[in-house]
Amino acid sequence: MLRSTVLENGLRIVTEEIPGARSTAIGVLVDASPQDDPAGKEGLAHFVEHGLFQGTTSRDAQAISAMIDEAGGQMTAFTSRDYTCYYAHIMDDYSTFAWELLGDILLNSTFDEASIARERDVVVQELSLQEDDYSGQIHDIVKNKIWNGHPLGREIAGNIASVQSLTRDDCLNFVRQHYTPDRLIVAAAGAAQHERMVEQASDALWRLTGTATPRKQSNCDFTTVTHYEHRDVARAYFNIAIPSLCYADPHRYATHGLNVILGGGMSSRLYSQLRESMGAVYYVHSQYYAYRDAGIMMIEGATSDENLERVLQAIVLELDQLAQDGVTDDELWRTRKQMKGQHLLAGDSMSTRMSRILTQNFYFGDFVPEQEILDAIDGIDGAAIQQQAAAVFESGNIAVGVVGPDTSANGQTRILDTLHPAGFFSQLAVGS
């Protein structure tokens, strides 16, 4: 049963009590993200997330870690392009302790100079390691270029220069400006009796006050672009992005269906054709990335450089076949079954249930009943999936990025020559 309460300071707490559950997952979603990073301070939101675990006025970093370990649970956090989330999963009799610890790090973190210096080194090492993650590199490059100039396109962790410039005052000011009750959503799922959760969360977070400054809104338009980046690698890592729907769009279920059929599993069209039939890729998959202000479908994979054009052509052909011929009844049936099965299986996790509460309240302003989601999946229409595939060709909007071994100046030209005949790149901003 889902219940919601708003505290006197404006903080909203939503719970889902699961009969028979022995554990509780609790979480705090903060409407603060890389989109809030000041110019020249890219990576600050992510850095603050790191810094909150480095010590408070009453606990150092080691004490925070030890307390969670003693409870046999876990506490962690992550920063996304839309928000930051802190959460814990503990046995039900440790929930008071977990709330107190979450409240302590959110309200009393000191960001002392020694921990700031240490975390700068940690994040810089993370960024350095990413230089060998070529798939992740081209993923971030494409997002940056398609949302040219919009904060949604920023890299979550920033860059080495910006991270090295971050200071204690930057962290304290960011928390003061953005970690306010109107920017927070609190949730609990599992052995989460509502009145008990409200009391414990209130005791931990009642001192949280203030109001955040409204964000400046800007259009998040899709920029058509191609980008080939030479690296000393043995294969070509490719990323194709097409514009799609934002998270709360009412037609989003058809987009999820398109993703499943196109590249969402081992029975998908792209995997069957490119991996099994052609043997032309090391891996390939598609993913629907939905955010508050925009959405994209990405097709990602790796192939030998000599197979690059052949693979790009095959991907466009699969999209074209979906646009022209639609989906089969069998594909539609399997897609619905797969989506419902994944949703229901994930619901066995208390952490997943808690996370759903947070994200649904963030994007929709309310929680979405499970039966409503299952009914929407059953209502996915083949014609709607076909229409979304056709829209790719009608708009001509597409972005292609490649990290590969081609040392010539022809990398961009190869992409253009391959996809221009399909109607793409008629008005192109060529990447550098």
C-alpha cells in the first residue's frame, strides 16, 4: 500500500509497505544534478555526492562506513543527468539508524579540506580510467553534441580541469542552494509502516529548511551531428542516437516497445541480424534514455573498422523495415511479455520499489499504480511502434559517433557516405 505525507518543512515522504518483508529500503532523491553545475565547475553535483560520505560534525568517513557494515546493510548514492539519489537497504529493525545516518550526512557534512583534496584525487582517477572506456567515451560525446550547449549534455563527473578547481566553499554553497525541502523527495519500501517511517524521517530531516532558486528553462533541441574520433584501438565503437520522448510523455510505452524489438535483448532484431546472422559486431544493443526535458534512443556497439559501413547500413535498414512494415504479432506479444516480466521481477527488490517511488514522484508528481503500468504495457500498439520508427526518417534527425582506428581524415566522410543515401545528414553540423 502506497501512502504519502508532507512534513511541516515541506518535505514529502512516500512509503510502500510490503507484507512479510524483513528489510527496508529508504532513499532521498534530490532535484540537483549536473544541470545545476556553475560554469567552470562542471562535475560539482557529482563531487558533492562523493563528499557527503566523507565525514560530518559527529562522524568521520570510517565511522560512516563501519556503521553501515555493522548493520549488514548498504548505503550508497549516484548522480544522474536529472537528479542525485542517496539510499540505504537495511534490516527492518535498523531503519531508525539508517534514517539518522542519512539525515546526518545531508545536514551535517563538513567537506573538510583534507577530504576535499582526497576526493578530488579519487574523481580525477575515475576520469582518467574512463579514457580507456571507448564505448562510454563516445556515448558521452554524442550526448554532449546532440544537446549542444544545453546542461543535459554535460558529462556527469565533469572534466579533470573543472574537478581540480572545486573547493570546499563550492560544495557548501551547492548544498545550501539546492538541498532544500522543495527539491527533495523521500521514500521507503518493504517493512515500511507509514507512521513509523514518517516519524523516523521527520526526526532525521526536520532541520532541513530553505527554498531553492528556480532554474532557468531552456530548449533542449536535438542537433544532427556526426563525429569520428581516432584512438589507438583494434575496433570501432559506434553510437547512433535518434530523438525520442521525454520521461513523462504519455506515448512512452510504445518507445519502450520499439527499444525492446530493435535492440533490447538477444532476440531483438539488431542482435539477431548483426550478431547472429552477419557475425559483424562484437556486441550491439539499443537503449531508451528518458529525461525530464528530452529523450533519445541510442544504438551502441563495437565492430571491426572494415565492417563499420556495413554495420551502419544494416542498422538503418532495420529501422527502415520497422518504419515500412511495422512489427509482427509475435514480436508484439513477446515484447509485452518481456516488459511485464522484467517489471514484475524487478519488483521483488525492495530497493527497486523504493527507487520507483522516487522517480515516479520526481517525473509525474505522484506514484503510478502497478496495475496501471501493466495495463499500459498490454495496450502497446504495433501501429504506434511503427509510427515512432517512421518518425526517424521523416525528421531526418540522427547523430552518429565513432571511436575507431582510422588514422585518415576520412572518418566523418565514411559515416556521411554511408547514411546520406538513407535521407540523413542533409543539413549537418560535422563534428571535429
